[in-house]
Amino acid sequence: MNFASYDFWSLLMACFIGSQLVIGLTKFFKPDTSQLTGKLCLAATGLILLGAESWLTLGAFLWVVSLSWIGVLIASAKNFDKHALKSRIAFVILLAGQLAPLLYYKYWTFLLKDCLGIAVKTPSVIIPMGLSFYTFQKIGFWIDTIKNPTSRPKLLDYLNFCAFFPQIVAGPIEKKASLLPQIETIRYKIHRANIEPALKWIVLGLAYKLIIADNIGALSGKFRIDSANAWQVWFECFAFAIRIYFDFAGYSFIAIGLGLLLGVQLTLNFRCPYWSSDLREFWRNWHITLGTWLRDYIYLPLGGRRAKWWVANTVIVFLVSGIWHGAGWGFLIWGLLHGIGVVFCGLGKPWTRFGLLRWAVTFAYTTAAWLFFFENDPQALQIKAISLCNPKAYGLGFLNNMPDVFTEISDAFTLALIFFLAIAFLAMEAYGIRKNLEPYQFSRKPAICLLLVFLTVLLAPMEESPFIYFNF
């Protein structure tokens, strides 16, 4: 379900046109059932798009959804007592069942081989697309039903909540209270009043993805990084920091646009995070719905900030965030670094009154931490991490070797252009913040969108590239 691919848009168009024909016939013969028919067609669209990725993707999704629905049925039964022993046993069994595909496809090798030293066969298939996202979303829906058992939805509305295609594979991780009421009243059609704002979000998302993220991704595969050269390692971290933000934010913007076309307001998952002045603010603006999920279902149940052990609670949450992103020691270290940073920022007053300095340190810290996110080679990761902390790795000789990163001089000029455009996007974000505009409002002005369409057509790579977070 790659929003940046022709196949996705052509299949979505075919599903939508077919659905409108079915809905039109229903209106002619049974007008009172047209909304029900629309919901059935919407659910079918989501399942078809998932199935087009692979049968495994569809099968894993239906497994998690089915077990979550069983949990919802149990929780909403009249005689349900969440404190009873049998209810707790059922909760553990169903939770384990929902997490089973995630544990097997994502963590099987890491847990048994890397952690326990047991030789096991690696799963022969890649992680089903969107598995981490919709597993968390369905567990959250189930827990919310346990807290409020009188709010059980209809099965079809629940299925559409789960299979709403704009957000199914990479978020936002919508909560029951925000998305379900919209799904219950949805009509599967294009909402004319939303066309203009929706297209602006889609144009901005495609520009972020195709102009910036995909070009950096194509060029980074050619980088020749000397792990002992701190300047080159910083360069690699910076390139990835820009790439992953524009890639993931681009997906989120397109998801918002698609939702608006259907009359659904999805949660904005990013709010200009690279302009944050400390790590707490960064995590209030980066992958917002994941942070909200971790807060509501892990941090607060542990006691939150009010507990004496709030430092441990914070670190645990960020360790979970790290391992959610990927199975490896690097992801755990990445989560730990952010946990430690958030704890430090929450200890008292800001360590400096100079906002520009706080921003620079925050950006540098998050940029360096990305090293543990993207580097899969343990040996290279160790050398690069040591280089960043080694003053000798910043020598003038190492700086003079910066051009060695590129195999061709044309790649350097191309990347310089992409970095310039990325900085221009970030500058527009900063301008909006300074003028107290809505996030990304300036970037969605009609004249800017027309320019982005032109630049996207001109600069988008010929080869399709999946979104980075599809791997999670």
C-alpha cells in the first residue's frame, strides 16, 4: 500500500469506482440501505488493498482483528468482571494471541538467537506490512472497551475502524474515541467541501516523500562512509535524519488527505518536530499517536510522573518505543538514549536560557541518536559511535576526506540541491511556528502547492521506493 506508487492509486481508483457503482445500484433499488452498502464497500476496499500487498499481510491482519474482536465481545458482556480470575486469564491469552504474529515475524530471531543464544531458523518471509501499527491500535481499542464496556460498536463499524486504508499500515495509531464515531457515520464518497484541503495535504506529502526522502535514499546507497571519520558519520546521520522525517511525515500527510476526501479527520502525526527545543517537546511533536499510545497504555498505568519511580517509568516507555521500532540492540539503545534525554529535560528548569542553543543541542542529539536506528552492522555501529565521541576523529585530515563520501561529483551536487530544498521546507515550518500558524499551513498555500507539483514531477526518482516505516 505504497501511496507513492502508481499501482496503489490505480487499484484504489478501481475499487472506488466499483464501489460507487454498487452504491448507486443500491440507492436505486433499496435507498435505505445505501449507507450500509457504502460501509461494506469501504471495508472491502481496505481488505483488497491489503491483500494486494500479499496474502500474508491480509492473513496476519485478519488474525489480529479477529482476536481483538473476541476480546471486545467478552469485555462488553453483561456479566463481565475485569477483576475476576477467568477474565484475567482470557486477557492474557488473547493478548498473547494478538502479539504472536508480531513476536514471530519481528522478534523471533532476536529473542532466541541474539538474546538467548539459541540457533533458530529465521522466518522465511518479511514482516507483514503495518503489523506493529495495527496490532497496537487493536490492543488499544480492546483496552478502551474494557474500561468502558457499554460502548461496543457494530461488527462492520469495528472492521472499518481497523481496515480504514489511509492509516492501516503506517498510522496514525488512532484511538477508539477519535476515529470510531467518524466511521459510524461515514458515507463512502468524495466530500466536495474537503477536496481542496485534502489535495493540499496529498501534494505536500508526495513532495516530502518523492523530492526529499526518496532522492536521499537513492543517493545514500552510494555513500562511502569511513566509520572512523566523525565528520562523515555526522553527515550520514544528518542525511538519515532528514530522510526518515520527510518519508514518515510525507506518508502521514497523504493519509490525512485521503481521510479528508472521505470525510474523516485523522490525527496529525507530526508537528514540525525538528524545531523542538528539548526532547520532551520533540516527542510531543514526533510520531504523536505512538507517544500517546505509550503514555495511555504503559506510562500512566505504571504510575506516570506522580510515582516516585517516574524516571524508571520514562525509561521503560522509551525502551518499549525502541523495541517497537525494530528487533535489535541498536533500537534498544536508541530508545534508551531518548529515555535518558527526556528524563534529563524533566529534572528541573531548562539548563540554559538561550533557546537557540537548546534547539541546536536537541537537534544534534536526536540526529546522532539516529545512528543506532539505521546502522545494522554491530561492528560498524560500535566504531561509528566511538568516532562521534572521539576528539581525534574530528581532525583536519578527516575533514579534508569529506568528498570521499561520494563516488561521483554529480551525486554531491544532486544531494546539495536536495538538502537545500529540505532546508527550505524546514524554513517554511519555522516561519509558520513564528507566525503561530497551523502546522505546515504555509507549505500548503496554493502557490506553494503548484510549485511543489512542478518540483515533484521534475525531481521524483524513476524507481519506486517504499516508505521506511512499512518495515515496522
